[in-house]
Amino acid sequence: MTTKMKTLPFAVLSASALALALAAPAYAKVEGDTITLGSAISFTGKYSTNGIHAKNGYDLAVKQINAAGGVKVGGKSYKLKIVYYDDESTPARTGQLLERLINQDGVKFMLGPYSSATTKAAAPIIEKYKIPMVEAEGASRSLFTKGYKYLFAVLSTSEQYLASTIALAAQIAEKSGKKASDVKVAMAFENDPFSQDVRAGVIEDVKKFGMKIIIDDKLPRDLNDMSATLTKTKALKPDLLLVSGHSKGAVTAGRQIQEMKIAVPMIALTHCEAGKLVSKFGAAVDDFLCPTQWAETLSYKGDLFGTAADYDKLFKATFANYKNVPYQSAQASAAVMVWKAAFENAQSFDTEKVRDALSAVELNTFYGKIKFSSAGNNIAKPMVLRQIQNGTYNVVAPAEWASHKVNYPRKAN
Amino acid sequence: MWDNIMVLAAAPVFNVQLILDGLFIGAIFALAGYGLALVWGVMNVKNLAQGELVIMGGYFAYVMTQLGLHPLLALIPAFAIMFGFGWLVYKIIISKVIERDLFTSLLATFGLALVIQQGLNLAFGPEVQTAQSGMEIRSIFGGNVTVADIRVLSLILCAILAGLVVLFMKHSRMGQAIRATSQDPRAARVMGIDTEKVYAFTFALNAAICGAAGVLISMIWVIQPFYGVPHSIRAFVVVTAAGLGNLPGVIIAALGLGVAEQYSGFVLGAEFQQATVVMLLIFVLMWRQFQMSKNRQVVQ
């Protein structure tokens, strides 16, 4: 009796260990004709909206690739499949789930999470296990200064977000007979890794033109009032006002710039679309400049999806609840396309060979050109600058992609 | 920092803007602060979910605008529904912890704050929202100072609401019962006051006041499910500075806090605006300690 009592837990334990061991390869990297990609991404919590945008982008690309014959490796066609986990918008959870994807599910090829913060948590894990990851939603510059070898990003990094506005301001100043160095810049950037990266990029360009920074405020994380900064703006009369603080920064700025009748001739901010500025504030946000990773009006073109406009149409037809296609979805789709190209170039599922193929990828897509630097970021695609003109977003810079002329100075309200 | 002070000295008109903005927003802080003082004073519960109640109120205004109505109309449903919500929360949670020690009620209200945050997040998503009042924005002093009508109106509404609450506390039976209970709950019970009902009413009234404050906040600042915490902290600073049961003190502290935030944002930079709130709390506590130690010496 006693021996039975003692052995029973053992039996249960070993049985469950066996079950676990058997269950582990359930999602092995390549099974039959299916290649499994993994992603820990935010379906709940503060990143959930954008996390779901990204997931929809991933899913659309998988569907499209599978419908077009899948991924061809060694003369055989493979279908793509993605295993998702919800990281609850918490970086620590992203890390845990990646370990789970790698160790328990046996996934060897990763797609990124949403946000710089969660990608930052993911990067050391994939480095540790030498598992390549193509990410589409972490723009922070600091992801690409740590010497990571298995991290690849299809999007432009954060220091490029507002840098083009500086060049534009210089150009306008020179055209109107002033010197670029006369331009006075006011900046308000959130005190988080992303916005501080944006700031670093701006400062580099400001120095290049010898402009003067007259306001340089750091906005708090739970930002809901920037009237003191705007009062300062009113007092010091800059020529250019830059704001970056995710959608809360965009919404707060949108509301208070209107409310305080700030008459700066040129205003640029990040996350205009995410903050839904046009539907919230209407004409009050006309002539704001907003950087974007991608726009459906750009003349980018590639295999699979065709042009940017084609992608836009297909996305809206697939997901009926979208009125506009967020760039978060477009870049997520591009990341899956990168995986297909890497597998086909490597002609192998060996993670090292696939990694090397990733680093050599050169791709023309609806999302723009993709080519990675040795640090893993995409250096072939520029950020474009759009201006809200009568409620629509029109590309105004860089000149190569501009469809409309920039309105300057903005109509002060 | 010196540059910014020089700006204020050279163009004093900008002081007007800072002071006005501070007073307008401070009036709303006063509402949430008064609600907290009420709950703290009567029930000895330190409500960590105060800011979340404010944000909940804000979403009433947001829903109003989604329905195509003016967000100010949300004041009435926000007040009424939040009153009911407060009553429910009291019955389900607060009544279970009110007799326990301080730590239990802190934990319970902290848990409540988390539940409200995530509930709002599920219902409305994590986006930042506003409610547009669409009211006139006036320029004075040659355009250097702007005053939005909605801010003036919200100041007036705050004053009216505070006045009504004071009248209610002074003259209604329930108000008198609340005051009696806060002085001595046991004696109040002996006199036949249903203290359980008084507590429920007090908590419900606090939720309703916060709800109204939230409606006003959503038309002046922005709201988001996770923005309650700074509002909770502000309410604590206001009550700690003013003391319990001191309505004029609450109003002065809240207005002062609003103005102090604006000045620190201007002079030290926006990154110090909320830090100022916490620094003021520390100073207030130190000053109180100092005062109390002086009193003790007098007694000796």
C-alpha cells in the first residue's frame, strides 16, 4: 500500500513529463508542408489596437502567399502558418512567451511583437537561442546599436521620423531669402525611448543646419496637458514646432494648439493617424505635418501585392471594418514577405543559413524597398512626410515621392 | 530655467495665461479632492481608485459625443450612474473592508482601480480620447492669452456643484447624518442613524462628484483608461495639504496645485509638471510634521 502510494505520484509525474516531451514538437519549425512562424504580440492591454493591426497584416500576407503557391524550398511548396501568443502589452511577458515559443513549441522563425518596448525585451532572447526574427513594429534606434545578429526590421528607425521636417524647414527658409540657421525650433518630446530617439535624429539635423533650439521639453509618460509648453511657444515664437509622444501626444497637442491659438508657421507631429486627429479636430489640424512609414498613395510596387494602392484595396476588402489601412498592417505584411524571400534564397530551413539569407535580402515591395544594414534595420526605405490638407493626408516630402506642395505658413486658426 | 523666468519678467502677460490655466484646471482637481476628503473623513477609507472614477466619468462625455450629443449633457447621466456605481462598489467591496485595517482598504481600492482601468480598456480600447465642446475660444491681451469658454464654464459648474454639495451637507437630513457619523460613528449609531446607509451614500456621492469632474476633464484635457493615477495623486496632495473636513482648504490647495503645475511646466519644463505634484506632497508632509512637533512642544 505504502509503496503504491509512493509510486503513484512518480507515475503521474513521469507520464506528464512524457506527455510534455511528446507535445513539445507539436509546432516544430517545419512539419509536412507547413512552415511555422511564431509571434508574441499584444491583443490586450495598451498596445492592443496596434497589435491587432499588425496581426491582420501578418495574416493577410500569409493568406496571400499560401494562395499564390506558398514558399518554394528544394523544389517543394510549403505553406506558412503563424502561432500567436498575447503578450498583454507587457515586455516581460513578451520575453516569457518567446522562450515558450522556442523551447516548448519548437518554433525557429519569429515575427516581431508590437512596439519598441516589447521588441527590446524580445531581442536578447532570440539572440540567446540564435533564432532569427523579422520585426515590423519596433522602430527604436537603440534596437540596432547593440550588435544583435538575429534581429531584422523592415521599417525605418525612429531617428528618421521628424528629421525630414528639418530639411524642409531649411529649404523653405532659403527659398524665402532667409538663412537656414535663422530657423528657431521648439521641441516637446515624450520621455520614452522611442520619442527620445526621434529627438536625437532631429538634433543631429538641427546641428547640421546650425538652427537654434529655443524650447526642448520632455513630456511625461501619462501626458494629458502641455499648455505650459505651448504658452512658452507663444512667448518665444519659434518657426517650427515638433511634438512626439505617441497618440496621446498628438491628441493633446492637437487639442491645445487649437485651444491656445498657437500660430507657429510649421508644426510637425508623430502619430497623427493613430491619434485620429482629423476626425477629432477637423479643420483645426489642417496643415500639420505628419511623418509616416508608408502611405497607400506612394508609387511603391512589388510581387505578391502589386502596388501600394492594390494592397490598400485588398486589405480593405479582407477586413471590412477598416476605413484606412494603418501602416502598422502594411509593414507587418512586408515582414512576412521578407521571410518568404529568405527561405527561398536560403533553400534551407537551417536557422544559420536562413539568417544569412535574411541579411542579404533585397526586395521591392508595395511597402517600399527592403535591404538590411549590418545592424539589421532597413536602410532602403525613407520616411515620408504627409501634410493634412483639407482633412486628407497628402505626401509633401521628400521631393521624390511628393504628390502635393507643402502649405506654408499654415493657416493659423 | 533662468531664460524662462526672464521671459515671464519681460512679458508679464504670459503669467496671466499660466494663472488662468492653473485656476481652471485646479477647480476640477478641487472636485476630486473634495470627494476624497469626504470618503477619507467619514469612512476613513483612502480611496486609491479616485482617479479611475474621474476617468470613468470622462468616458460618459466621450460616449455622448459618439451619440452626436453635446458632451456637457453627460454631466447628468454621469452624476446619476456614477452614484449608482459608487453605491454598488460600496456594497460589494468597501463594506467588507471598512472595519479592517488601513492596509486592507488600500489594497481593496487599489484592486478596484486596476479593475476599472482594464474594464475601460476592454470597453473603449487604449486610445486617447477627448470630447470636443465646440465652444468659442477667446483671445485677450492682443492674442497673447487665450481663454476657452469651456474652461470658464467648467469653473462655474465646479463652483455650483461644490456649493450644492455644501448646502446638502449642511441642511439635508442625510448631510447631517454624514457629518454626525464622521464625528463619532458609534454615537451616531446609538442615536438611530443607519451608518451603513450613510457610508454607502458617502461613497456613492464621491463617485458621482468624480464622475462630474471627469466629464469636465475630458473636455479640457484628454482621457485614456490608464490616466487615473495622476488624478488620484493630485487628489491625495490636495487633501493632505488641506486636511479633512476643510472645504475652503481643499479649494485653495487645488487651485494652488493647478497654478503650481503650470508654472513648473513653464519654468522647469513639462517633465517637471507632474513631478511638482509629488514634490509638493513631500513638502506638505514635512511642513505638517514640523507644525505638529511644534504643537507637541507647547503641550510639554
